[in-house]
Amino acid sequence: MESNALSIDFAGLNLPNPTMLASGIMGYSAESFHRIAKSGAGAVVTKSVGSQPRTGYANPTVVQAESGIINAMGLPNPGIDVFTEEIKFSKTILRVPIIVSVFGYSAEDYAAVAKKAADAGADAVELNVSCPHVKQTGAEIGQSPKLLAEIVQQVKAAINKPLIVKLSPNVTDITVLAQAAVEAGADALTAVNTLRAIAIDAETQMPILANKKGGLSGACMKPVALRCVYDIADQYEVPIIGCGGVSNWRDAVEFLLAGASAVQIGTAVADDIEVFQSITKGVENYLRKKNARSVKDIVGLAHRK
Ligand code: RRO
């Protein structure tokens, strides 16, 4: 096995290993990204940032589900003008790529925020077109190939950094959205954001989250996310980041076999920040056991005829 068997060139990003912090976990501070990187993440993705600050929804914003959580944070963020300072500082202390997650209310808005993030030093931009419950943002865009293509085109024209599009699982056929994003210029896709969900309290007889509905993440959604990656990889040769329920090395390997060449970890980080290291170690052992020289040797193997 090569000594750098775990390192990977992902859409122009040099990753020391195929694990990334998923967007939405650990917020916005350079210090927390640094902590995550020191714990072994190959890259970090920020929480989504927009053109203006947003306070987000009232509490409760998170509720425990069976083998997962449901969140409706409501895109709380400090706004890109404040956040650019954090990106610049992150660049001075991080040795792994920082990918800035961006959302907007129109194609122009997305492009303006993405440009500010790229100018501040983001190594790549991940477009959040898939927040499952915030009106006038992700939900409609992530479900419309036409709107999605328009946004991807405008953002692509505004930046010179790799452009990653994070897709929604809340669609009938994810490959239609994947095709729209790729044809409009996306360099890579993240599959997927959270699944639309609700929790209801039998005592109060009411929805638990203040926003009523939210997004389900964690181990319970892994088979759905895995199917999304498999469907996209079956049709397109685009770099894919698998996201949804990755908690251990075996999950990560399953996503690689389905066609992803990197994985994002979100919900599992809240339980154990060392998860990046244990996944990396486990993938390394697996590659050795299977006589594979590198991560890319096993990407997409589950598609063999
Ligand atoms: O902030 C949120 O409530 C949120 C976002 Br932006 C997202 O993309 N996915 C999610 O589950 N929650």
C-alpha cells in the first residue's frame, strides 16, 4: 500500500484523508475548525452563511430521534461580512482546506456571498441549495433543476475556486438535480442534506420543534444517503462527497464503494470528536486488508456488473 494511500485529490483540493466536517456542526469559529482539523478531519465545511445576519428559529431547534436527530436551526449565521474575518483567520491556522457553505435568496445573492467567501480565502465553496425547511431558500431551489442551474452558473462565473453543490434527498429523482448542477458547472456534489421530518409529543399533542418540521440526520438516514450517492455515481462521473449517517469506518467504506470519494461527518461528531481519526484508521486497515493501494481504488466498486 502507498504511504499516502489515504490522501486524495478531490476536485482540485488536496485532502490528507477522505473525511470532512459536514456543514452545520461546530458553527463558525476558526478555533473550532482548528480543533476539528487537529482531531484528524481532512477538510472542514462551515455552517451556511448568507449575505445578512440571521438569528434563526426559536428553541427548541433540535430534538432526539431514533438513531438520529431532527434540527430546525433556521440558518442562524453572522452574515458573510463578519464571517470573512473568521475565514481569513482560519487560513492562518488550518493546514487542511476550509470549504465555505453558502446560501442565498437569489442567484445574484448566492454569487455575491460566494465571491466574498472565495476572496477571503475559502479553498472551495459548497452551495447549500437543500435546507429542508427554510422558506424562500433551499427547499424550492434544491427541488428545481432550472433554478439550481441558474444559481450554479452565476456562482461558477463569480469564483475561481472549486464549486461543490450539496443536494437535497427530498426529491423524487436526485439524478435530475445532479445533472442540472453538473451541466451548469458544478465541480463536485455533496449527497445529501437532511431528510424532511417531524417529531410530535404525545403529552402536549403538538410538534416538538418551534418550527414544527426539521431535517433528520444521523445513522438512521444512512441507507437513504447511500442510495442517493449510488444513484448519482451510476449515471455521472462527478466527484461526490457522501454525507448522511457516517459514524464509523465501515459507513465511510460503504459510501466509497457506492461512488463517493470523500465523506462528510456531522451528527457523529457531536458524540465523539475523535471520529475522524478512527474512521481514517479503519479505512486504512480496510485498504490494506483488501490489497488496495489508495482510496480511489475502491471508489464505486459496488457498481461492478
Ligand atoms: O440551519 C438549518 O436549520 C439547517 C440547514 Br441551513 C441545512 O442545510 N440543513 C439542516 O438540516 N438544517
